[in-house]
Amino acid sequence: MRYRIPRLELFDEHGIDSQTVKALKLAILAVAFGIVNFNILNGIAMAGYLRELGASDFVFGLLFAIGPMASPMQLVAAYVLERTRKRKAIFLSFGLVQRFVWLPFGLVPFFVPLDHSNPQMRIIIAAVFMVISAFTVPFMNVSFHSWAADSVPPHIRGRYFAVRSRIFTIFGVAGGFLTAWLLDSFTGYNSFALVFALAAVMGMMDIACFIWVKFPPMPPPIEQGEKFTHMLGTALKNKPYMRFIAFMTIWMFSVNLSTPFILVHLREGVLLSNTLITFLIQILPNICSIMILTYWGRTIDTHGNKTVMQVANGLLCIAPFFWIFTTNNIISIVLIALVGLSQGLLLPGFDLGVNNMMLGHAPKENRSMYFAMYFMFTSIIGIGLANATGGWLLDNVFSIFETMELSVFSVVLTRYSFIFGLTAILRCLVVYVALPRMLHEENNTPVRQMLHHTYNGIRRMLARRRRGIRFRKRR
């Protein structure tokens, strides 16, 4: 008698053709490799490597701003995509180059000798590889999101991206442990070379998964040979989408003003090991995300994107205040863990809402141009300008405040304390003032109704568990 292996159903496949189901599952597999690449390039490995190469706070901020500052290429990429309509070829070719470049990036100290007359040469060469990566990312972004908007049915987007995010975080935990182990087990530049080689290999495997993904043909353009300026003008005139872009830009600016420097602070100020930093900043939030993502996916499908974004970030915006009180003691580790827990439980809801609004609110005509506008503004201002501004403030303003030796609750304030405080204030203003006024979406339930529904759900769950415990005791 022959047994069939049970079919793995990760999301609601009802009414979806088999080719699309296969493509959606391959996209989930791809993200399992991609998260390792993402965590390395946005975690303690990148921060530690750039500091080892000699980057000051301002140079550090500028290096992190290279990618965002190249984002005007989003418009070029969108135009090329709309004219050629070959999104699979664009995604694969530019994606493989972007992933491979991190291999020589990690080997810079081995083929660029240290020149005391020009100590910045290694930084310059590393920056060149970062520029190459930055100019290829826009082509990946617009082609992938164009595919996702056409391939993921609207009625399962919340649950599908929740499943994808769960796989993302599960493999992020494993990759985080491996990265931390490599950094702490090997010395000097050898550890960074191994870690960035891992980033390159896993990143290329991520892109390679899409070789077998079906990219549906893009709908024909309404106007043949449409000019770039007309495409751009049409997107700019879409006021609801531009308000969404404006909100996300100021939100990301408030976040990224200090984000790159959190790792520097933990590494050089709190003196934590790479393993502990990785666990508290990446692995712990990822574990929490795994547990909560399904809930956020269902909640978004029930209550709407804007409502979930308001609730999640309404609680999360005060988290940067905790960084002010982190010093080299056990209490600081508890505070860092609390921040990690809150980010892991709340941030996935906000991110899923943003992703759904970006995909769902862009019209089909010239859709990739809308995505390009989103990535361009949020990257240039929300990330690049924010990183550079944060580095400039640390070197030129908050370094002066640091000499005053101010303290709060017996904690001496450093220049990083001031940047964390400024970030927290800006985030609260964006969430409580800008979000309700700038984002508009139909079919959203009021925040109070969602909170009431959540409270009743938790109460019913606890009641069922109490009844179950009593029943087992009686037996």
C-alpha cells in the first residue's frame, strides 16, 4: 500500500492555480535564505566591521546612508521595468550582483594593505562595494513588489505575508546564532570575512529560488511608449498614495535617526559581546515575532491596516527612551530585553500594515512607478538623511552636551543618550499626531473596537485554560 506525503499548505490555497501556489511557496523558501543576508548587513557584523575599518560616528552615518542616497535609481528602475516589462530577468540579474558584492566587501582588509599615510583607503574601497550594491537594489525592489502585487491575491495578503514573515524570523534566529558564533569564535578580520561570505552565499541562494518562480506577464500599458515624465506625474498626482509616502518618510526618519548607533552604543558603551547583542537585538525579537505574526495577519484582515498600525506603534514609540538608561550593568540587559520583546511583539503588526497599504493602494497602471516613489522618498530622507543627520548630531552637537556630564536618575548621559531621547520624542509625535491625519483607508474598525475585541479574545482564552485545568484536576 502506497502512502502519499501530506501536502504542505502554508496559506489558503482555495481558488489559486497550482503555478501561483508554487511561486508563492518558493518566495517563502527564498526569504529563509534572505533573512540571513539581511541580518548580517543590518546587524552587529556591519557595525563592528565599519568601526574596525576606522569609521567615525559621522563617517559611520554616511556609510549607512549610501544605499538610501542611491534610491533615485528607483525611478530609473521603474521606468526600465515599465518599458521592457521583463521583471524576472531584471530581478535575477541585478539580484545576483547585489548579493555577490558582499563577498569582496568582507575581504577588503586582505587585499587593501593598511596605509598610514592614507588610513581611510580601506573605508573608501568598502564604500565602493556598498555603492555597487546600492545601485542594484532599486531594480530588485520594483520588480519584486510588482510581482508580489500581481501574484498574491488580496484576500490572503495579511495571512500570506504573516506566514512569510514567520519563516523569515525562524531562520533569522538560526542565522543570528550562527553569525554571533562566527564573530566571537574567530579573531580580527577573519571573523568578518567569514560572516560576509555567509551573507553573499545565502543571499545568492535567496535570489536563485526565483529561477523557478512564475512571473505572470505584466498587463499591457494603456499608452504605448508612455514617457517617463507622464508616469512620474501620474504618481505624484495620486494624493492618497503620496500622503502615505509622506507619512512613512517622516516615520522612518524618526526611527533611523538613531538606529545605526544603537549597535555602536551596545558594543562600545554597554560593552556587550557580539553574541549577547545578537540575541537581544535580533534573536529575541524574532522569537516573539514567530509567536505573534499569525495574530497580526488575522487582525489586519479583520480590522484593517491603519488600525493595527496605530495600536502597534502607539505602544512601541516610547521604546527608545529605555536606551538612555542602558549602561554596563545587569539592569541594562533587562531593559534591552524589554525593548527586544516589545519590538518583536508589536513591530510585525506595523510592518504588515505598511506592506499591505503599499501593495494594495497602488493602482495597476504604472504600479512599479508608485513603488519606486515610495522607496525613493523613504530611502533618501527616511534612512539616508536620517543616518547622516544622526552622525552629524553625535559628532557636532551631542558630543558637546556629553562634556557637561548631565545625569538622569544617576545615569550619566552620553551623546548617544541625547540621540535616543530625540528619536523617542519624534516617534511619539509621528504616531499620535501625524498618523491619524495623514493615513486614510476604508474598512478600518475604530482602535477602541479592536482593543475591545482583543481584550475579549484574551479573556476567553484564559477562561478556557482555567476550565481545562479544573477538568484535569477533577480527573
